[in-house]
Amino acid sequence: MADYALINQLLFEGKAAEVERLVRAALDEGRPVAEVLEEGLIAGMAVVGEDFKRAILYVPEVLIAARAMKAGMSVLRPLLVADAANNPSRGTLVIGTVKGDLHDIGKNLVCMMAEGAGFKIVDLGVDQPVENFVAAAREHSADVVGMSALLTTTMPYMKVVVDAFRREDDLRDTFIAVGGAPVNRMFADEIGADGYGPDASSSVDMFLGRVGVA
């Protein structure tokens, strides 16, 4: 039987090979892909995120855990993409980590879950300036623009992006969501963002609500 608690622990410890092996074993047992993702990987990263907020873990430990998470994601991603191909498109999500920030842990989880939910993903990557967010949203007619940050020093740049969108007549009403370990709802409200995602699952639910899918 799939031992999700063990996957969580191994992910926390950064044991990439073991996480990948147990994720494959869970799938071989017939466990649903979404269940393995939620209870195995996302639950494990949630603990990492909380400990980072509390300064129990620091960036190096978080990056090691993220490497283990990516090992598990490499197994699940093809299956999630296949599921998405059989579902109607839910809309387009443009997403990236803001300028000055090179971390993509949460962003990648959101991308994978949103793609599984049927969104077309335009992943800008990390360290993205405002011009790239604006250009991508315009080019791809984005239904949602998502921004992430792991460092408190890069959080203020989210407001730079929000303000730029509000100045453009054709982008003023674009739904902008923010997230990341140091981000909270109060900050999202202060900078004028439309939504805040405390975790990947909640973020995707928010995106679905935005495009009218319950």
C-alpha cells in the first residue's frame, strides 16, 4: 500500500531517488495520479513551505527538497499532461517568478496542477521583468496571470507588475494572482492583486473559479 507519509518524509529530507521510486510504486499499485500528487508531493512540500516561513528551514534545504519533488513530478507529469489532452481547455495561464527571484518550486507545482485541470500554460520561468508578463499576457490573451516569489526582497516587484497591467487599457481587467512562501492575502490586497493562492491546489481552484468552472 502506498505510504504517503514516507514519501512526505523523504521529500522533506531531499531523497530524490527514493521519492521517485515510491511515486512509481504508488502508481503501479493503481493509486490515482491526482492522489499521489496531492498526498505524496504537495503534502510534503507544504511542510517544507511552513518550515521555511518559520525559519526552521532555509533556502538551501528548500532547494534540496524541491529537487526531490521534481523527481516525483517527472513521473507524474506525462500522466497529467495526457489527462489534460482529453479535457476541454479551461483558459490560458501566464505565470512566472518575478524579477530578482530564481526560485520556481511553487510555480512548477501550480503549472503542473493547472495543466492537469485543463489550462494552457505559458510558463515564463524565473527572474521575469514586468515587460515579459505584459507581453505574454497580450500575446496569449491570458485569462489569468500568476506571479510567485520566495524571497521577501522580491515581493515588492509584484506591485510593479500589477501597476503596469492597470495602466494598460487592454490589460487593465486581467485577473492577477500572487503566491509564494512569504506572500499572504493582506499583501495581495495591498498591491491590488485580484487573487492569492496559499498553495498549488487552492490556486488552481481559484483559476477555475475565474473562468467559470466550479
